[in-house]
Amino acid sequence: MATCTVYTTQSLNSTCSISTSAKTHLGFHQRQVVFYSSTGKKTSKRGGSVISCAARDPQTVVIGLAADSGCGKSTFMRRLTSVFGGAAEPPKGGNPDSNTLISDMTTVICLDDYHSLDRTGRKQKGVTALDPRANDFDLMYEQVKAIKDGIAVDKPIYNHVTGLLDPPELIKPPKILVIEGLHPMFDKRVRELLDFSIYLDISNEVKFAWKIQRDMAERGHSLESIKASIEARKPDFDAYIDPQKQYADAVIEVLPTQLIPDDDEGKVLRVKLIMKEGVKHFSPVYLFDEGSTISWIPCGRKLTCSYPGIKFAYGPDTYFGHEVSVLEMDGQFDRLDELIYVESHLSNISTKFYGEVTQQMLKHSDFPGSNNGTGLFQTIVGLKIRDLYEQIVATKVGTPLEATKA
Ligand SMILES: Nc1ncnc2c1ncn2[C@@H]1O[C@H](COP(=O)(O)OP(=O)(O)OP(=O)(O)O)[C@@H](O)[C@H]1O
Ligand SMILES: O=C(CO)[C@H](O)[C@H](O)COP(=O)(O)O
């Protein structure tokens, strides 16, 4: 039972406790509502349908992760959920093709589940899945809001195996809800529900290399079909997905290396972590000296670097008119255990103990990008999200947060 403030047809702003009962309308569960007077005395046994319920207990913290398909969202999610501990798994006993991942602290829902047109429907109408007309933003907003307010919802499922819209699955409010997919920041109403937002900005060259690696090697697609699919999506990607990066609190931008002249292999990457200034509960990471402009080649006695080496950069900048701090890494690590040397020069990384970034990276050394800035910055953003969550909870319960962070 959660104590909350409900807005019903009968009484505005009453304090009550709620117990979930039956069916849903647009994903909103009807509840039995028990009213209490200000002295805590029960005043009536049954209210009406809860239209909106703002929980007074610490509510669900909502994180948005936007990126095109095949740009590393799943990998990032695995790193993020690992920071919170516990394995993330699909809902038990549910649809085997569910896109949802649940762990003790987090629930990750995939916004593909809000496609309003199935694969055939999109084909008939001549629209891609990136087109807003193929997605139900009203339902997305209503359900994310409900979860944030502590209300379980019946969320639809888009089945990537069949291309059909499957019967819904029950999503209970977690401590942290991550909404990942093509459009978490597209709709203003949904955007305003986000406590923190991330955009994975993968340059066309790198996206192409990753797609080939996955879709040719693992899914048996031809080079021509991969090229055609990227080309077909590009206009809608440019129109509806890419512009969301202006709203992100953190952007991880992945570019070809500058360490190898005219590199066309796309294996060595230059990765930027662009962090907005002035975001509540989020203080950007810095290298050596906050606010300075730094260029650092850490290769020497403490870091093994084979060709083409490693280069870090840090400094202030502007991004879509916002003040940002940018941390950049070009190159890749030879020995992941030596990452501790780099970690010890970074500040505001929200670790709970010395070496936590290195430990996380070593733990998932088999994940794509573990030897470069993609893995490093995804891990750091995961730690920043844990810190943000802890700050929000501490603010709500009114207890000061222990000073345990680096
Ligand atoms: N940091 C990385 N370095 C190298 N390759 C990567 C990296 N991240 C992802 N990839 C490649 O891209 C592929 C897709 O990654 P992932 O499944 O995490 O993306 P996704 O955005 O969840 O994709 P989708 O939405 O299509 O399921 C991986 O199989 C891998 O080949
Ligand atoms: O951009 C995508 C996000 O993952 C997919 O292409 C979209 O969801 C449609 O899926 P499918 O190709 O399985 O019909």
C-alpha cells in the first residue's frame, strides 16, 4: 500500500491509501480508494477511479535513453543495470518476446512497444517506425506518467519477431524506470517527465560499421540490404530522432578517430561525453581541473599504449545554445586494469570507492566498447545516474546524503 494524494471525481487532493484491484483503461488501473481525514481517521471505504495519483513516497525516477536502432542502447542498459546490482531479466512467466528488462531497482521499457502501427501497417501506409505517425505518444505519456506517479500499467508489446502488436504486459512502478528507444525526448509531455536524459549520437560511419558487424555476422543480412536500410531510414532519422539530442542532459558522441589519418577501418573511436551544466542533481565529470581546457596524452610509464595511442581532452563548450562540459577520449586501452590510472585523474565520477569505474569495466570486459571511450563513458553515466537517483530519494525523505562519493 502506498500513501498518496489522489484526484478523484469525488474529492480533490485527499490523502488516501490505495490498493490495486482490477482492470485498466488505457493502462490506468482502477483502484479501491480509502480516504483519511487530516487526523488520520478513515472517513470512507470506497472512492472512485483514480484519475491521477501523485505518490508522496519517493516516486519512480525516470531516465530517457534515445538512439537509433543498433547504436548500443542494449549494451548501455546492461552497463547501467549492473551499476545498480542484480541481473536484469524479462518479466517472469510473460511473453517470451517481451522487450522489457526488470531488475531489483530498475525496469527498462523499450519504446518500440508504443508503435501504433505493426510491420504490415507501416508498409501499407508507407511510413517507417521512426515516423511519429507510427507511434502512440498519448499512450506513452499517460503510461510513463502513471508509472512515475506510482501506478502500474498494462503496456502494449511490439513483437520484433512477428512484427505484430501483442497483448499487453503489466508494468509495476520500479525505483528507476528507463525508457529507451527512438523517441524518449520527442514528445514535450514525455520529455518533461524525465529526471535525466541521454542521447547516443553515433556518427554515420561508425553506425554503418556496427550495423555491418551485427547484421551481417549475426543476422545474415547482405551488405546491400544493410546499406539500403540505413538509407531508407535516414530522412526520418534526421527529422525525428537526431533533433532530440538538443534536449539531452548527456550526449555520448561516437566519431572516427583523429589519431589515424584518413582512417577507414572504423575500429579506433573518438568518443565525446557532452554534459549539460546546471542540471539538477547532476554535476559534470572533469579532468584535473574543473572548467579548464585540458589536453592529455596519458601514455607513459603507467599506461600501456600501442599505436595509435590514447588522447584525452576536456573543457567547456556550448551545445545547442547550452553551456556544457566535454570530456573526450580518442584511442583504445591495451590493458583494462591500467584504466585505474585514468580513473584517478577524473573527478565527480560519483564512485562509492576508489577504482569502481575500473572494476565495472573489468567486470564487463566482453561487452562491445569496453576498451574505448564508449564503454568508459557509458559506465560513468551509469554511476552518475545512480548518484542522481540517490540524491532524489534523499531529497524526498529529507535525509542528508552520506558523503561517500569521489
Ligand atoms: N561501443 C561499441 N563498440 C563497438 N560496437 C558496438 C558498440 N556498441 C554497440 N556495438 C555494436 O552494435 C550492435 C548493436 O548494439 P546494441 O544491441 O547494444 O544496440 P541497440 O541500440 O540496442 O540495437 P537495437 O535497438 O537494434 O536492438 C552490437 O551488436 C555491436 O556489434
Ligand atoms: O527502429 C527500430 C527500433 O528498434 C525498429 O526498426 C522498429 O522498432 C521496427 O522493428 P522491426 O524492424 O522489428 O519491425
